[in-house]
Amino acid sequence: MDDRKSRIKQYYDAASKSYGSQYDEGRLYDTEAEYPANYLRLQLLLNLFLSKNIKCVVEVGMGEGTPLSELGRTGIDVWGFDSSIEMVNKTKETIRNSGLNPDQLFFGDIDYLRWEQKFNPFMLG
């Protein structure tokens, strides 16, 4: 693994515990918090995918799993992978806690993964 990818992996491994807070609706009302762009982006994405009748999606760089969890709870078949093993573990926990199956979540780098599954859109996390 080159040095750049190694630093990226280390950053996301360390950030995995608090990464999901960026999707917290309560941050909309906290004037001290950063602008809650990710919460709003997720709501737009949910509405778009539902309006387009998306059935299956893969997230590249799935973070801690909030977007996949939200999509999965609407009935969309969700897949994902991340190059941070800590993010993969956190996503599996998030998916399980949502009552969904974590078996379609993988540790890996986009440069090396090959898919048999067909997906409607790809989401870049």
C-alpha cells in the first residue's frame, strides 16, 4: 500500500467512532456545529433514489454506515466497501442495529475489487 493510501486508511480508522455524528438531524439546530451538509445530502439522496425506484446500490467508501442503513430501511438492497477495516466493522454494526443483513459489506480498495452484482447507481462516500 502506498504512503498516501496508508495515511487515508489511518485517518478513517481513527475517525470511525464519531464519523456518524455528521448525519445527526439535531446538528441542524446547533449554531456552534459545522454546517450539516451531510445530513441534508442524505435526505436529498433518499428522496432521489426513492423517486427513481432504485432497487440496489453500492457505496464506495461507506464510512460508518448511516447512508446505507437509511437506504436499506427503505427496501433498497445495499452493498458497500471501505478501505478502513474500522469503518467496515462500524458499518456492519450500524446495519445490524437497523435490522439489516451486513453480509454485503466488505473490506477492500476500489482498485482491486471485482463485482458480479449489477447496481443502479454507485454512491461515493
